[in-house]
Amino acid sequence: MRALGILNCNLLAALTFLSSVVSAQPYPSKQLTFVVPFIAGSATDQQARVIAQGITESTGIPVIIDNKVGANGFIAAQSVASSSPDGYTVLVSTNTTHAANEHLFKKLPYDPVKDFEPVTALNKGSQILIVNKNFPANNVKELIVLAKKNPGKYTFGSGSASSRLAVELFQQMAGIQLLHVPYKSSPLAINDLIAGNIDLMIVDAPNSLAQMKANNVRGLAVSGTARNPLAPELPTISEAGVPGYEMSYWTAAWVPAKTPKAIVEKLNQLMIVASKLDPAQKFYTSTGSERYTTTPDGLAKFQSLETNKWGSIIKEAKIDKE
């Protein structure tokens, strides 16, 4: 019996040692997964992929993209929130899941603050007001005139909170009424815009510029405070007839709550380095978006400010919570 006890003690000691060796492995030491709430080809997906590529280039560690689409980002956010807090499952998302949703829905299956550890912001960008190429308005002022003559006649699509609320703010400030048509993702809405099933959208530049260049849609104006260098002919919406209008989108990364601080900080460094490498730089240049990175605490503060901002827009739009 004494020998058996010694054997058990030795076995326990060995297992404890092996556990300590495993836990002491440098991070990252295995494949990472970036969970994205939107479909492949969306702006968020493109951003996630170039950061993933950069991390693989700098560390040799593979990073896969898992597009968990639907429910305004609920599925992806909840999936990451409930995953192991070990730094290997990362949510790459936007103001949709982490600033707007709590004001749009009565109940979320995740808490955008309590269920996550912020890692870093990744980019900011303006959106573009695009219309079906046969739409009977050539500029913002003509669009407003048409909409005022026909309240509720013209439709706008959205595949994210950023896209929807950009139009909601436009309606508020222009004094017009449009009919909202929701989609699971922006590329799906753009397909319907091209087909003539909806009239207009305000959508991020990565999704709109290619369609403009292919002459599938027409751009009328940009949503930011400055013109997009890739479409300098387009005025800002503020310049074009709605003074003071401004709306942008942003992308950032989070991991599950209780992920160790050392891992969060290491991931922060890896993502910031990746954002400086060629794949990410080409993405920023080709989409007219701005590289924007932060410390984990910096993202937490930025997210808080943005949550208040989006809440105010939603309240002014009198959007009932779903």
C-alpha cells in the first residue's frame, strides 16, 4: 500500500510538472482563430485576413478566419464570449457588436463590456452614399428633394449597424423619410442595390469602391469629414447639402473575459505589428481607410465613447428596440 501511495504521489507530481510545462509555453504556440461576424469579402473580413496574414508572417503561427454570420453579430460575439480565455479565439468586429447593438436590442446574448477583454482597435474609415445606377438623382440635394416629395417611397439597405445608422442620421439631418430593408451583410445588400431591388445605401468604402469602378452603382458622397483619396471627386455629405453630417465605422479585436493580461498584451503587440506590414498597409491604401491602433485600455475608453455616441443617434432616430 505504501508503494502504491508513493507511485500515486510520483504520478501526481509528474502530471503537475507536465501541466506547468504546457502552461509555460510561450504565447502563441498553436493556431489562432479570428471570429468575424460578417461574410467573407466584407470590410471586417478583409481587415481580419490581413492582420491574420501579418501574424503568421511574423510568428509562423497559422491563423484561420471563422465567419459566423447572422443576427447582427450576436452569433460571433456570443461564440467568442463563451470560448476558453486563453487568447486563441479572437473576435474581430466593429461598432455594430460593441457600440450599437445594446441600443438596438432589448436583450443581448452577450455583454459587450463584461464578457470581453479589449485588445486593440485596428482601423477607422468613412462610408460612401451609393445609389442604384438608374436612381433619378445625381447628387445629394436632388436625392433630398425626391425623398421629401415622396416620404417612405425610396428604400435603403443595410448589413450592419454602421450602415443602417449612417442613413438614420442622414434622414434626421436632411428631414426626409426612407424605408429600411435589413440584410445579413453589406455585400448581400449591395447585390440587391445593383439589381435595383433597393435604392440606396451608405456603406463602407471597401464594399462600395469596387462596385463604383465597375459602374454597377453610383457614388454621391462620402460620410466622413474629408473626401476619400480613392474617390476625390465625391464631396462629403456635409459639403453636398447636409452641413455638419459625419459618420464613420471602425474595427477592433477582443478576447473572452478573464484572458490573462500578459496574453492580451502579447496579442495587442502582435496585431499592431501586423497592422504595419505590407498586407495590412495595402488594405488601408486600397480601401481609403485609416490604420488606427490602441492599447487595450485605449480601446476600452474609445468603445465607451462610441457606445454613447451611437446611443444618442439611435435615440434621436426613435428606433424601437427589437
